[in-house]
Amino acid sequence: MIETRTPEEPHATMVTATNVDATAVNTIDWLSTADVTIVVPVYQRQYRWDIGACEQLLADIRAVADLNDRHMHFIGSILSSDRADGEGAELVLIDGQQRITTLMLLVAALHHTLMAEDSEVTPQLQRVLVASHDPERTKLRPHRAWAEVFERVVLAPGGATGARDSRFDDNYAFFRSQISLDEAPRIWRGLQKLEHVAITLGSGANAQQIFESLNSTGEPLRDHELIHNYVLMGLSHAEQREIEADFWLPIELNTGDAIAEFWRHYLIMATGREITGGAGGRGVYDAFRHTFPRLEIDDLRAHAARWRAHAEIYRVLRDPSAAPDAEIGRQLGYVNTFGSGLYPLVMRAYDDFLRGVIDREELIETLEMVQALLMRRAIVGTSTDRLVARLCRAREEGADALAHAIGRITPSDERVRVALKYSDLPHPVYVLGRLAGVSDTHGFEVDHIVPLTPGESWSGDGTREWAEYTEDEQNSHRALAQTLGNLALLEQELAERVFDRSFPAKRAAFARSAVASTRDLADLGEWSTRAIAERSSALSDRFVQVWARPGSPGIDDDGLTPVLDAVRRRGWPPGWEREWDYVEYRGEHWEVPDVKYLFNRVFKRLWADSRTDVVSYSERRGGPVYEARSWNGQWDQLDDDHFLYMGWDSSYMLSAVQGVLEEAGLAPEVFVKYSYIGAVM
């Protein structure tokens, strides 16, 4: 994590312990030291930062470059030890390899961008990269197994080979694609504002003990704690106290032990994107920083007021009894039957209601649609993963768009009727209560008219006992025992009296119930699989009215995932060759097994159909389309003057596909169908 500090905060000074020196230093000055080679010892793990981490680093550097001179960026501590047994002084890098290696790749990309311009910055960059005693060697010396690859990437103007030899190639290519000649001064300005604590060990220090101390200081900071630090970092003491008292503490009070989930749900709502784990499991924090890249005090106050308002809504969502409107509170309680998965959408709708954007009836209608979606998908056994972000995006377009989006992924009446007849009923108290018009189901239980495990003397008609039923008859009854037709909502006192008793013995209790659909059972002469089927059919008619499918959907949900909700995976994990069964592109069926094929096909298709959008996206993001093969690597030709770089990792490729489709306004018309292996990766 890169943090910001200002001169108003205490600047770290030299600390001398036994064979240990710690000093706050400017990172570029430290790397430029003329007579020092930085060596990665053989026991270190391989370099493994990916493009996502590089993208965040570059965003931090751009951000600090645009801030005033009092802002610096702190990149943590770098632990090394002195060694003087080689030619020239050496620092053995014990902790900090990933950060220093990535900075070297960034500096190399900047250096190669400026080489042809005879820039006055070029010699300074050269001092960072190249050993003074040997101009043919890099100042950073990775593990010997990778030293040659690293040198080739850093020292050769062409940089990456495109042969996927290492992360060095991938990350250098990313930086090279992002740094234009016009932006080079900005990147250099940001690099010069990085600092770290340089911890240098003498010959008598125990490197392993110190390394373990630096990396074993208790539980790692959680997402919401990182957000808290990020929000306050760089503010004056008075500003920190203001934000803490006026905004952060109310957020904590309103969200309680669910503060981490609040931030995840808030960011899904705000961005319309699913939040994944991210690098190091910090997906929520990474999304927050991406959404709020700069937090100067005036902007921070405005943002924090919105965060606080949504935290107050979140409290009502978690405790619907706190809602001032009883009917809205009741509907929120119904939504909570299904957990908090659709809270981002519900939070947005409630906020719209409080701000007068929608009225009470539209809010209740939205809550009913949410219940219908979740209830029907639960009935047919369809997953509710990766649904909420697309619905938040639809809500941005208005009520009709939301109804259409929900209807599109809500199972049809036909599928629901079949599932109600033959499948176990989920959330039975909620379902039976709503079907019967019982708003408060406390004090009620669900009675299985045919018990789950009937005793030998159980009877459905008072004549034949269970032991006399054939094996097929018994199996048929057991199969329907937990379906809608065999369940009855019954007052707890009555349910306890008739538990597991035969149907004739239950009829008197049913007759005494206040629930009309339960009282009707008392009029039946016997209970059989036919009676279960008939009751299931009757209740299903009522079910599809209570949980009505909204809008005018064109299709029933078939497991397709909008491309904007496709999962980003770093690298190329085992099984990626079979990630998708197919892709639906604007009604066309594409046999593309993975993101690399899709990346190539989408950009080529849009180059023909919507070239201006591709150009606009690529210019804004620094790729992946270029007017020349600017460095070595994997390229595909779009026309005589434009080339598509194909050397990215899978996560970057998917982000580019999503971004360019959004640019062209086509993202809602593209879906992926995950294969089994792709769904579980």
C-alpha cells in the first residue's frame, strides 16, 4: 500500500540500533546512488507483481504528481544488508523486491520513451537503472535464474519480447504502453515524490529475525481499516479530527460489525461493478481508491456526507424495524429473508426515495421485484451470484430499465410451477405467510402434513397405515414431503399437538387455525400424493401472483453472465483454455473459449464497426491499439497503420474488452456462458 504524508507529520529520522540503521529517504535518490548495486538473494521468491498492481502503482504516481509539493507518497520500508565482497558496494534486498523491481521496470519504460528526445532527464534515469562500474549491467540484480531476462527487458530499447518469459515482460509492456512522450514529465515528477524507510543491517544483525518482525505485526489491516487510513492520510490534524467526528464515527455507529460489508455494498452500488478479492484480498479497498483517487478536503467533505447518509440507510436495511414507514419496514424485512446480496440495489432505491427521486409506491414496487427475483431463483435452484451490479447499472437508466433487467433474469411462471410441484420449498415460513396474508409469522410453524419420516402407524386416510403402503407409494410421499403442497402454516401451540400425527388426527387442529389456507385442509377426507399435487397447483397460482415476474422479458434466465460482470482473473490459471462455453455477441453465437480469443475478436470487430470508439478508448487508456509496434512482443495487425498488442495478461484483456464495449455502448448486448471449469476457477 502506498500512503501519502505531508511535512506537517513527523518526518522519520535516523534511528541507530545494534547494527541497524533506519532512515526516511527519497526513493529515486536512493536508487540513484552511484556506487551501489542492489542484489536479490537466492532465497527470495520470484517476482510476481501483475498488471493490476502495476496499474495501481502508476495511478498513485500520477495522483501525487498532480498534488502540491507538500504531498509525498510513502511506499513502505525497504530492508537490506550491506555486503562488500563484490566489485563495488552491494545492498542485499531482504524485503522490498516486488516494489523495487516494479519501479525499475517503470523507470526503464520511461527511459526508453525519452531516449530519442535527448531529454535532460535521460541521464538521471540512466543512473537509476545502470550500475556505474559496469554500464552493461543493471543496478538491480534479480535472482540469477532471471537476471538475463531482466537485463534484456530493462537495457534493450525494445524491452519485452512477447514470448511470455516472465512478469518482467508483461509489466514493462504495460508501462511502455501507458507512458506517452507528452506525459513523461508528469510521471517523472511523480516518481521523484516517492519515499520510503531504508532499513540497512550491519554484519552482526539477524536479517531473518528483523524480516519476520516487519511482516508479523499482527493481523493485516482489513479493507475498511485501509479505507479509514486512506481517507485521513495527508490531512492536517484539525481536518482529521473533523472528518473522524462528523463522518467516520457516524458511519461506524450505523454499520457496526457490518462496516466491511457496507463498504463493499456501497462501492458496488456506486460503480455498478462486482467487487472481487483483488490483489492480496483487498478488492474493496482497491475499488475505493479507484473510485475516489483524490480526496482533497472540500471534495472529501462532500463524498463523506454521502457515505454517512448511505450508512444511515444501511442501518435501516439491517434493522427494518427502524424504518419510519411500517409498510416499507415490512418489505425490507421480507428482503432480509434472502440475506444481504442485493443490498446495493435496495440501498440505492431507498436513497432515491429519501431524496424524492421516487415515491413510496415505486420503492415498494422495487422491493417486491427484488423478492420475486430472489424467490423464483431460489425455487428453481439458480445461483444469485453476480446479479446485483448489473441491476445497479440498470437502475441508473430508470425504472423501466430496472424492471426489464430483473424480468430478464427471473425464472418464468412455467419453470416455477414445475419446481414448486417437485422441489423442496425454500424459506417456507416466509412463503406460506405471504401466500396466506400473514404479515407477522412469529408464533407460527411449518407443519409437514406427510411427516418427513412417517411412523409405521401414520395414515393419510385413517384406514391404511404407513406400513401397508407399497414401497413406491412410500417413496412418492417422501419425495413430496417438503414441497409446497405438503406444507401448512400452523400456530405453534397447534403444531406441537399434532406433530407427526396422522392426517385425520390433524384435521381438528387445522380447523382451529386462523390461516384460511390451513383451515381448508380440515375439509379434506384424506391426504395423498394426488391431494398434494392439487394443493400445490392451487397455491402455485397464488405464488406467481404474489411474486410476479416484472416487465416484459425477452428471455428466461439461462445462466448467461453480462460481460461487464465476467470475473477478472490475474495471470493464466490452470483451466483457462476452457473458461467459457461460448459468448453471445449482440445475438451472435461466438465459439471463444477464453478471454484472449474474445479480446482479439472484439477489437477486430469494433475496428470494422465502431472505429472511433476504439480509438477514443485506446487513446484514453494508453492502448491496446497503437500506430506502430513500439516494442517487441505479440502483436496483431488491424490495418496498414494500426496494431493490436496481444501480450497482456488475462485480467487486463478482460478489462479492455469491458471498457471498449462500454465506450461503444454495446456492453449490455454481450454475454458470456461459463463452462464448468471456468465457473469454479
